[in-house]
Amino acid sequence: MNNPLLSKEHCDYIKVSVESDLATVTLDRVEKRNAFNLEMWQEIKSAFTSLHENHDIKCVVIRGGDDKYFGVGADISEFEKHRKNSQSASSYGKIMHGAMHSIQSCCHPVIARISGLCIGGALELALMCDIRICSTSSKFGVPINKLGLVMAYPEIAALVRVVGPSTALEILYEGKILDAKEAKDKGLVNRVVGEPELDQEISDLVISICDGAPLVNRWHKKFVYNLLGKGMRVDSLSNEELSEGFECYDTEDFNIGVNSFLNKTSPKFKGK
């Protein structure tokens, strides 16, 4: 008998477009308000695995296909089929967590462009991104205690990493839907801008990122998450890991950057 968690049909809920240095990943199950189902998680992992291997891009933006919804959380209607007990939920969780891990482990900077509802699994996904920028219309929350559901360890780790343990528990205990200002105050997002300014804010950030040396951005992302995984203990790093902090001096981009600085010109980095 085929395992429904292993057989994936092409549903095209996740759309990827690449323009110059930027890849845009669009969550496009808008007819269901971007309620996350099994196929979406599978397609997210596939998309970010491919982007990780594409070194022609320098930045990734993930967004909703409709500005009313970044995502409203899990598709409850599929629970009976895929998450009706601890065993099936555990199998589902491995796929979901694999998708989330593919975002955090993607070597490129990943920005979440958030507009509208960002609830439950959508917020958990956004927490895996490096930077979160939202519009003033955005709403956030994880009201899963109202459903009798637990946030599993991988998502808990991301939430605690972003807002700290006390605020994480406050968000989970209350199950409250937060407006954009409250989300910013609690550290869930980096910036809040008006709806008309959101795309320009994202564009300006993307340009700043892409103007930098791509290898350096990838190293910095790797170093930050590596340190977090080791409890911020530099003394736990291996000699090989410590040496990686000096490999930039052997790159072509290092010479380009230094020469451009000395000659007062704008560097054109090659990612080499």
C-alpha cells in the first residue's frame, strides 16, 4: 500500500521566480488562505533545496500570493487523513520540519515579506527566515492551545531563539492574535512599514544584501546558526570551524572589495 506521506502529486502551491540576483518564493494556495497542507510543505522543501544549490542568486524573498494572507496555519481538514494520531502526526511532522529546516539551512539570506494574516504554521515558517518585514495590516499568533495542539520542539526552538523563553511562553499561553506593533515589540518581526511602503522596503533591503559579497553573506549566516546550535559557545568550535572565519582572505571577492575601497569605486563581486 502506498504511504500518502511519501507519494507527492504536483500541486504547484509554491511558485518560484528568479530575476537577476533575487529569487522570490510565493505561497500560492490563496483559495484556502494559504492554509498549509502536506503538498505545500513538500513543495517548500523542494524549492529551498534547489535554491540552496543555485549560487547565481544572492537573496531569497518568501511571500504570500495574496496580501491578505501570508498564511493562516494548518489545513485542519486534512487532519483526519494525515494527523489523526501521534504516529501519523509524527510522520507528518518530519516532512513539515524538513521543509522548515530547508529554509534555515538555505545558504542565501532569506527574507519573509509578510502582509495580512501570519498565523500558526505560517508564523513558524516565518521564524525560519533570517529577517521578517511586515506591513501594518499584519496579524500574528499561534493559538494552537485552543485546538489542543502542541508546538513541537523544532518550532519551539525557532520561537525561543527569536523572542526568548518568557515571551515565547507568553505567546503560547495566551494564544492571542497580535497586531504588527505588538509583534514588533515582542521581537517577532524586524521592521513594520505601511502597506504602500512594504515592497519598497523589501526592495531596498534586497539591494543592500545583493550589493555585498555573496560568499560573505553565506558565511555570516552559517556562522550565526552554527553558534546558536552550539549555545553561543565559541570554545566549542573546532579548529576547522574557527579557520573558516579566515577563508575570505583567499577569495577573489576579497581582492575586489579591498581594491574597490582603495580606488573609491563600487565593488562588483563575483561570488568567488
